[in-house]
Amino acid sequence: MVYVALALLLTVTGISNKQESLEYDAAIAKAQKEKKPLMVLVGAQWCASCQVLKRETIEPMNNSGELRDVVVSAVDKDLRPELAEQLMRGNTLPQVVVFTQDSNGWKRFSLTGMQSQSRIRELLQRVRPARN
């Protein structure tokens, strides 16, 4: 009953996720097919900073169209620990990892910890020169 009420409240107040992030495997395929960078938020449900980063930074940027040239995905460290371990550098959460491909192969860029929209924009600016 609580879930139904919460879903109704979110619908009525207009708070919704217009563009859901893709599952990691689908996101990789889409990034390769569309030749776009892949941005992955590695976090966990229990991580308050991860939830704030997702809700106040990634989702607004995604919904406003700022991330239209990027494929966005999220990986929960607790649900996919092996994948999270491969993606992460160190154990600090959250981590934003961006992969981009050019003629020399894949390149990895990342930010660790809570990030603002301006820091995400800076990261994406660093990715652009690597793209063909």
C-alpha cells in the first residue's frame, strides 16, 4: 500500500525519471552502436551520496537533454559486485566512470565521490577531445 501511495504521489507531483538509465549490458551495446560515450554511475542503495548524485546531478542533466550524446547506466555494487569491481578504482562510492572509443581503442575517465553538475560537465568536456 505504501508503494502504491508513493508511486501515486510521485506521479501527481510530476517527479519522475523521464529517461531511465539502461542496464549495463544494454548500455554498452547502445554506446557501441551509436558511437557515444558510456557513463556509468557505480553506487549502492545504502549510499546516501550515491542517491543524491543520481537524483540531484545525473537525473536533472539527463532529463534536460544535457546527456543526449552520452549513454547512461548505473551499476549497484551490491547487486553486481564483480562488475562494480572491474569498473571501480578503489572502494569509494559513488564513482562516475565514462568510457569513450576512438581509433586507438577505449579510454576511461572517472570521478570519485559526490559530484556537481559542473564537475560532470567538465568530465564530459575531457571526453570530447578523445572522440572522433
